[in-house]
Amino acid sequence: MRTRWVIALLLAIPLADTLLLLPIAGRIGFVPTVLLVVLTGLVGMLLVRAEGRHTLSKLQRKAATGEVPTNELLDGGLLIAAGAFLLTPGIVTDALGFALALPVTRYPIREVLKRYVVRPYLDRQTGGFVSGNVWVGGFPGDDDVVNLDPEEYGRPGDDNS
């Protein structure tokens, strides 16, 4: 079911671009519209290139200190998507590309992506260790709980003292 929505979205974006470019071309002319699309693509690619270099240097700095570069890796993926959107001619794709390329809008998008995509995926893979939803002391309703107090190791009701 999710695949259908992705396909519908991928088809809706070019349709929206076409429906927006036609009135703009009718208003300002064909050649200025083409120049506008080419200019936004070039400016966008320069922006993505500069942001990519900045993100790469932050990633290298974090990796050198032994920190996990999660934000930088997500920024890199968002910048790759921004480059793809900016290379696709159209007003809607350029707006999406600039939204992913500019740090002011990319950071909130990254946080939403971490909250609704990355953490749930990691929780499913690790059984809840990422968000801290881990059972300690057995499972709920489990009567076969092992007591781990140092003074009284063993199972409840065990008389091995």
C-alpha cells in the first residue's frame, strides 16, 4: 500500500511542475521561463556543493573524534535528494530542492526524519533499545523472574541459602 503512495507522489510532482510552469511561461514568456529554471538549477547546485563540503568536513571532524556522525549522514542524504530535485526542471522541484539544501529548513526536516523514520526503524531492529523501551527484570506478567540482588541470587521461592 505504501508503494502506491510513493508512485502517486512521484507522478504528482512532475504534474504539478507542468501545471505551474505553463501559466508562468504564459505570463513572462517561454525564454525567460527556461532561463529561470536553468538559473535556479545552477544556483541550487552551487548551494548543494557548498553545503555538501561543509557537511563532509563536519562528518570527518566527528569521525576523527570518535563520535557517531548521525546528523551529518542524514544531511548528506538530504543534500543528495536536494541535488536530484534541483537538477529536475520545474518550480516545485526547485522549491523542494532549496528546502532540502538550505540549513534553515534542512535541520527541521532532518529532525522529523529522525523522529518518524530512523528511530522507529532502529527500535524495530533492536527491540526497543534505541528509545529505551526495554524490559528489565523479565517480561510483564512473567512469574519466572530471576532475582539479581547480590545477597539473594536465584529464583523467587528458591531455598538454596
